Amino acid sequence: MFHQEHWERSLIATFIILALTYVQQVHSVEAIYAINAGGDAHIDIHGIRYARDPLMGKVGTASDYGKQLIIGRVDPADQILYQTERYHHSTFGYDIPVSEDGDYVLILKFSEVYFNSPNMKVFDIVLNGDHTVVTELDIFERVGRGIAHDVYVPIKVQNGKLIYNEEESDILGGKIRVEFIKGYRDNPKINAIAVIKGTLDDVPLLEPMPQEPEEDQGTHEEEEEPVIRTRHTSGPRTPDPYESVDSSFLLQSLPICAAIGAFIPLLFCLCKL
């Protein structure tokens, strides 16, 4: 009885430790800025609070066209972040307030919900007016239609400077600006934005892209070089009548046959005499 109670207490203690660890991991994500572009406020499964789009009714067009799709690579509870979007017929962007020095990760969330082929929507992303973080982003070409795609941009803020890839730019008015640059194909867009304090190790990542099954090379080799097989009829195999003949016996009989062949003409000539 004592051992059973001790085992039950140990099990409960283990469960509590695991639960506290999970809660700590969930709340370890510290977002200083998050917005649901083209949509309303939302709290994701990691506890990040996405505010309603601040550009609502000001710049560009808000769209919820993606609500007719089931978005891949993302938890069903957070699909709304990829189903709503803001696009514009010209370059547009968002101002992100940053008050403390440190490491940050800018997360830009995308999903192509309209086009069914690549080279239809292509645009650049520029940070703080000086840093091009993505050139010619083609969401469909990257992941296809209705699939979540996140762009992770590690940055550092230090002494009023933004540092990206060891290049610096001034932070004006305590805000960093991210812009989506109008290109030669359709309109730039964004589905959601979040800024996490920390490094890439602190960022909740999307699920991996589903892997397509590898082609069976052996099968293709057989198809390219088919093996020719002799067709067999049904029923028992017909025995070969010459299969049991000893080849050495045939060789030994050849001189005898030759002698007989030579003797027959000679006998024919003697009979005439």
C-alpha cells in the first residue's frame, strides 16, 4: 500500500513539473509588437496578442478572401492570421515602436490565397528604409497556394541604431519601419506581423513543409531497361527428350559412324565384282 501511494505521488509530482515547464515555455515568448493585417485582434496558441490592423480604413485594402481556404502548416486556431491580409496598389508599410536595446526577431507572415501559379505576385521587403531583407518574394513559388510562409528577420537595436546583417541605420522617432515594395507584378501584401524579443531560438516556428515521396529509382530503371522474359504456358513443363543424353557418348560414337559410312561404298563396289 505504501509503495502504491509513493508511486502515485511521484506520478503527480512529475505531471506538475511537466505542466509548469510547458506553461513556462508558452509564456516565454515575449512579443513587443504584433498585428493581424486586414483583420481583428487575435491571441495565438503561443499567447502572442495580435492587435487589430492599425491601417484599417487608412492605407490599402483589407481582405478576408483567404477564409475560404484551409491554411496548411499552421494550427487551426491560428489560421485566421493567414486568412486575412492587407494589400496595396503601391508601396506601403507599418511603423514598429522599439524602446529598449537588445536582440529582436521580426516575423512576417504570408500566405498566397488568390493566385494559382508563380510570377503573379512578386515584391521586395525593406526594413528601416535601408535594409532589403527579401528580394522578389514570390509566395506561391516558395510554398504554393494556401500554405503558411513566415519570414524571420533577426535584428539588433543598440544606441538608437538598427543593426541588420552588420549594417546600421538610424531609428527615427523610436520606430522601425517595415515596407512592402510595389514591384512589376500585382500588389504587395502582408498577412500578419510580430516582433519577438530574443533570438531565433525564442521564436515559435511553423511546421515543416510536407515532404513529397521520393521517386523509386529502381522502378524507373526497370521501366527504362525492361527485362525480356520467355513466356511459359500453363501446366507441367514438357521434358526435354535430349536432356538425358550424355554428350561424351556422342563424341565417342563419331569415329564409329565415320567408319561405317566409309565401309558401305566399299562393300557396294565389291558386290559388283
